[in-house]
Amino acid sequence: MERMETDKSGTVSIIIPVYHLEKYIEQTMQCVLDQTYTDWELLMVEDNSDDRSGEIIEEFIRAHDLSGKARLIHLTDDFGAAAARNRGVRESKGRYIAYLDGDDVWRRDKLEKQLAFMHENDAAFTFSGYEFANADAVGTGKVVRVKKEFTYKQALKNTTIFTSTVMFDTEKIPREKLMMPKVKSEDTALWWNILREGITAYGLDENLVLYRRPGKSLSSNKLEAIRRIWMLYRHNEHFNIFKSAYYFVFWAFTAVWRRI
């Protein structure tokens, strides 16, 4: 597939929070470099790591002469994934914001297909399907399918929207509304905040991302996931216990179904 370049109004700002990713970050950066759509900037926000993540990033930027397209930003006074992504959004210059976790991998045509999908649907908020992968970023064959449209009430029942698949148009959603709250599952909390205002998220039902699950992690800890989603209902959405339980039942069913 030929590489695709557009005018600067189509620049995608790719934001990667970096924390203890020395095993994976080079492959993740390479998947960005391999994109068929080339009008992007890459913002990697280092979150107080004490491994070689920062060195690997700087070496990669030098080796591929990316000083004009990629940069490493160091957090100094605020930490965590939400703070890292928010710093990236504030420093971004592109019209579009795309999130990528530092251990995940995009298919080569991810940006090209998603931008075309956004234009076709005049969408402010899009996401795509994805595939679970092992520690080596090899797909397991378990692909998560997504619906064409997702409203606030649908999102409360189904947390299918995966961070590394998301893209926003900042001409339709101002950057200040893209600040993630400092709570557990900050990404889901942001999706709900945006959808609550009446915006619809559009799902591109194609497998464009490999979601690496390298053994035990926060996202694969089932008890922690249950606690986090319950706390979001109670404290982020301010639902009473009965309304929280109602949405929780739907969430639990879809969460299990995605992993079968």
C-alpha cells in the first residue's frame, strides 16, 4: 500500500504515555513509522520511568531522523496515565488526536482507514475493532467487533471502546474537553464525559489494533476491573446503587463475552 500524505489540516497527533516500556516501546514506535498515512506527529510522554524507555525512544528518534515529527516529553510535577495523555493533548498541534498505548501495535493502514471513516461520517469521535495479542504482539485470533454508533447509554453498558483505537477531531471537540479525569479507568471516564454531552462515537468495525496483554497487568486483573467500573458508576456518573447495579449487569455480560 502506498503512503498517503495530506495537507497540515489533516495532521494526526499521536499520544503515547510511557511508563516502564523498554520491552515494547520500539515496536510501538515502529508501527507508527510504518503507517501508510504519514501526516502525523508523535508525542511520547514519559511518566517517571526508571528503566531504559527514554533512552530507547531518543535513540529511535535519532536513528530514523524523526526530530521534526517525534519528541519525548518528561513529566515533572504530575504523574499517571491521565496526566501523561493530558500533557500530550495540550502540547499537540494536529487537528486529530489519536491515542496509542506503548505496548500496543497498529496495523499499517490504521490511520488512513480511520481518517477516511471520520470524513465519511463527519464524526468527532471514532474508534475501531481490535485483536487480543500475546506478549510478542502476535494476534490470538480473538477479534473484538464494534457497533457503527455508540451513544452515552450504550457506552455505560459496554466498555468496548479501547484506548488505542480512539481518534478525536479537535475542530469538533475542543482540546479542553479531552482532558482525562484523574480516576481509575480514566479513559472510559473520558468517553462517558464526551458522550454524555450528546456526541455519538462511530465505530469502524475492522481489526486495526493489536492489544498486547503481556501476562498479569492492571487491565487483566478482573477483580480490579470490577472495582473500577463500579466506582465510575458511583462517583464519576453519580448513580445511586440501583442504577449502578443495572448498568453493571450489562457491563459484566459484555466484558465476559469479549473474552470468550
